[in-house]
Amino acid sequence: MDTKYAIGLGNNDVLTRKRAKEDYVKFWDEQANNLHWFEKWSKTLEWNPPFAKWFVNGKINASYNALDVTSQKNGKKTAILWEGEDGKKRSLTYQELLSYVCQVANTLKSLGVKKGDRVTVYLPMIPELVVSLLACARIGAIHTVIFSGFSSQSIRDRVSDSKSKVIITADGGFRRGAIVKLKQVVDEAISGLDFVEHVLVYEHTKIPISMGKKDKKWTDLVSGASEHCEPEKLDSTHPLYILYTSGTTGKPKGVLHGTGGYLVHLYSTFQWIFDIKESDIYFCTADIGWVTGHSYVVYGPLLHGTTQVMYEGTLVYPTPARIWEIIERYKVTILYTTPTALRMFMKYGDDLPNSKNLSSLRLLGTVGEPINPEVWKWYFRVIGKEKCPIIDTWWQTETGGALISPVPGLETIPLKPGSATRELPGINVAVVDDHGIELPPEKKGYLVVKTPWPGMLLSLWNDDEKYKTVYWSKYKDVYYPGDYAIRDKDGYFWMLGRADDVLKVAGHRLGTAEIESGFVSHKSVAEAAVCGIPHEVKGESIIAFLVLKEGITPSKQLESELIQHIRKVVGPIATPDQLYVVSKLPKTRSGKIMRRLLKSVANNEKIGDISTLEDEAAVDEVRNAFSELQKAIQESKVK
Ligand code: ATP
Ligand code: MG
């Protein structure tokens, strides 16, 4: 094992894992005592597969645990250090946040919002977004956040599904120096949707907006509202939110999360993963529009009374050094970001991060996609200066919180670039074959979760049937996340890509991440995406789409060099039949590569749901590159 990356924090709590192994239900029961409950639960877990109820009959409130608990101890502690893309700054203490949340909660009540009602939140990354979520949680309304980059049709689809009574939005938001007119998008989205009773508009950019019958200005209602609002004593299983998945593999699913179990999961995992300390300045770059923002911007950090940096806008605007400036300015100690963002930062070179003082950093996290080992090493060397552990966290919208990750808050283990290491205490995962039989180490298969966990989704909103089919029909009473993986001899997990995208070449199965990371380890390649097309002899042949690093031009020589490189680092079986150079890859708005679109283009099929696609031009580019090369191949055959 490569011990070069054994960056320890000195924690060595062997008991936690031992207790979790002995009895996972009892273990989570103990963890639940870290939270404030109005009434204690009578049963830790009620498991009627595939439906799990955690902390049955317990009464709890998410906003109380996120705000009141710290406010009572240390109300002056800073909760949010906010920075706008235009440089504006705001700071809110726990006490201020609590008063603000109560005002918004009372406003929602005055608009007729009751326990169980849905409230759609379509806001940029401003403190009001956090406030809106917690205000819903305070009164037992179910929040459903829509990422503020979505178009009106995507909002319409989601609002129609959740039947939200109220929509909270802003006049606009800042992105790459421009103003996105959010209110206008909402107007288009909800025209004719009678069940939407009110639209509450926060004036953030101060651009002119038209106000209709349903529209209410935030300041008009909120400023005068009382700063006190009793938290609803909610059942542990009361729904906290609906959140639509990233849509990487298909149409987004309305994931429904509960309260008690979800909070327990977040309290514990936030502690273990980030080894959180009173003095930390935490910065997660995820937008609250995605689950990482829900779990590790809103609930996880606030449950711990953490101070965090929140940033609106693009991390590379107005210059690519923006993210490093933020870290330097606020003396950030923990950074949590995504492989896609890291690949982008890497493209700009080492000089930018090297020119800033990043010495405050002590821990670095990643989430969202498999991290290429090359990118991991860059993060470790250039950003962490070889002193910060890299915490690769594997999880999903559905899992609520991390399930596989290093846990420096508990133990020190050697890290391996590209591996999310081991399952968290209280989590039982395995790699199995098509029949559900657990595979020995080093054998590729499907990742499964064998027992329920507290952050587990309750169901899909209004669609128990789909919930059963998507996650519980492949294996009996075992959760199927849809990821392909391998566990090595040391018990470390390596995520190989989506199960749907697995390539079958001449009897061998290859995960997309294996080949893509092979490409990314070449000095000329910034990003790679691969997919398969049917092949008469091999079953499937591999085609690869590559984004080259700045200043590299494609050539026949580079192509053969890349093919040789893949043969060497992955193996001859991974030799791609076709290589395409593109300037961008199709990605979801959360930054994940949408391989299903590449597959559709390559197989000349109709493209499915693209509501979560970031930039349609990327698909056109892939299509053009593909058809040009196809033409060239055809022509050379004719000759
Ligand atoms: P959809 O389910 O709608 O297709 P999605 O799966 O991208 O979208 P998310 O819930 O945002 O929606 O993402 C979860 C998925 O992201 C995981 O199933 C996994 O494929 C990938 N993922 C997340 N974190 C990691 C990680 N650390 N390593 C490898 N893959 C990861
Ligand atoms: Mg998914």
C-alpha cells in the first residue's frame, strides 16, 4: 500500500467502528442522542422493505437543531460569511439567522402555508436560500429547491410534480457578471398553474420586475414579521424535502427525505468526515440546488454550529483565481468541491493557486463523480501542499449523506488517490454480481447497500412504485445505487462509473472511469468521456471524447500516443476504436458528464431528457466531431 498519502489527524477511535459492526441499529440509536428531540423515539428502526422508518415516534425539528441549539450556547458565533460575485459581503451570526428564519416562517404561515405543504425555492446562493429552507423546516412545510440555473420548463415540470403552494424566488441572481432574471423565469414557469397561490420575491439585484396578483415582496412581509416562531414538533419521519436528482442517467427523480434519520446521518457524517472543530472555516462550493448543498451546506454544518463561507456566482469569475482568493480572504480550513471543478482549476495551471496563501487549509473534500487519480494528486500536491488529507465522499441524492469516505474525524488510514476508501461506520455496503452474490476482492461488480441507513430516502415523491423499481427490484431487500465498483484487497472501494454505462468489450467489462482516468493521466488531456457502440466481433467498441489541455493541438501523432498510453495504463482491451477531440463535454448543470448523450449521438439514437443539460452547444459539438470523423472513415473506406 502506498503510505505516501497517510495523512493523519491523530484520531484513532477504534471503538466507533467496533460498536457499529456489532449492531448497526443500536449504533445509530446512540448517534441519535447527539441531537435535540422534543420527545424520544420508541423504536429505532422499523424496516418493512423497501420502506424504512427511523426513530419512530420521536419528535424533532430540523431548524431547532440547526439554529436554536447553537444560538442558546453561543448566539454570536458566525454562521455564514457570504460573498457575492460582485464582491458584496454579508455576515450572519447564529442568533441573527434564527431571528430571520422565524420571520420568514411567520411570513409563510401568514400566506397560509401549513405542515406538509410544499414550498418551491428558486433562489441564487444567498443567505435567503438557507433561511427559506429552515423557515419551511420550522413549520413542517416540505421544501423543494430548484437550482437557479434551470429554465422555466424545468421549473414547471418540477412544480407541477410537487404541487407547491408557494414559490420563493428573487428578482435575479449574478452569474458570470450577468444578471439572471429569476422572477421572469418563474412567471413563465407557473403561468396557468392555479395551485400556486403566492410568489414571494426577494429583491437581490434590484432590477425592475413586474408584480402580478400572486406576487408579494419579501421585504414588505418579512421585515414586519415576528422574530419568534415556535418550532413544530414533527414526527421523525415527517418529510423534510423533495429534491430532484441531477438527471445524469435519465429524467430527474423526486427524492423524498425525512427529518430525524436524515439529521442523525448528517450530524454524524459531518463530524467524522470533516473532523469538524469549533474554529474551522468551512467552504463547500456546491450550490444548494443540489443535494450536497442541502446536506453539507445547510444541515450538516449548521447542526454543528460551524462557520462557513457561502459564495454566489462562478468560482472562476471575474478571474480564474477567484476561488483561491476566497480561501485566502476567509482563511478557509476545509474545502469541499467536485472533480469537475478541480479539472477546470487544473486547466488554468499551478501558478494561480501558488500565488495565493492557502496555508489555512487542513482538509480537502470531493464529491459528485469518481475523481481521476491524476486530479486527486494535483489537489493533494498543489492545493493541499501535501499536508491535507483528500476526503473522497461517495453518496447520492437518495442516500442523503455520505456512505463511503475516509473519516479523519475517527481514524487515520492511508489514502489511495482515486479511492473513496471504506464505508462509514453503521453502513453496510458490498460489491455483488448480477445475482447478488458478494464478490471477492478485486472483482468488478455492482455496489449495493445491504441494510437501511438513517439518511435513506423515504421514497420518490408520489411514486412508491418507481421507488421500488429503480432501487429495489434488481436485488431483493438490498438497495441498488446503480454504480459499478470494485473493492481491493485492503477493503477500499473504487468507483468505476455508472452501471448503465459499463462497456462490454470482448467479454470484459470496463467501467467508464477506468478508461477515462487512463486518458486524464496523459499530460495532454484535461477531460475524457467514453462510451460504447455495438461491434460485430467485440460486442462493443470504445469511443472516446477528449478535451485537451490549453495549448495542445490534436494531431495523428498525439492520437497514436494516446492509444499507446491507454494500452499501457489500462490494458490493450481498453484500446478505443475512435477518438474525438472536442472543446467541451455535455454536462449536467451540476457539472457531471452526461455519457448517455454521447451514447445517443454515437448510436444515432434519439436524445432523452435534457432538462438538466448545462449547455446544449456541447452536444452539437460532440455530434459534429462525430459525424466529421465518420465521414472521414467512410471516405477512406471508399478509397
Ligand atoms: P440521476 O440519478 O438523476 O441520473 P445523479 O446520479 O448524477 O443523477 P446525484 O444523486 O447527484 O444524481 O449523484 C449521485 C451519483 O454521483 C452516484 O450514484 C455516483 O455515480 C456519483 N458519485 C457521487 N459521488 C461520487 C464519488 N465520490 N465517487 C464516484 N462517484 C460519485
Ligand atoms: Mg443517480
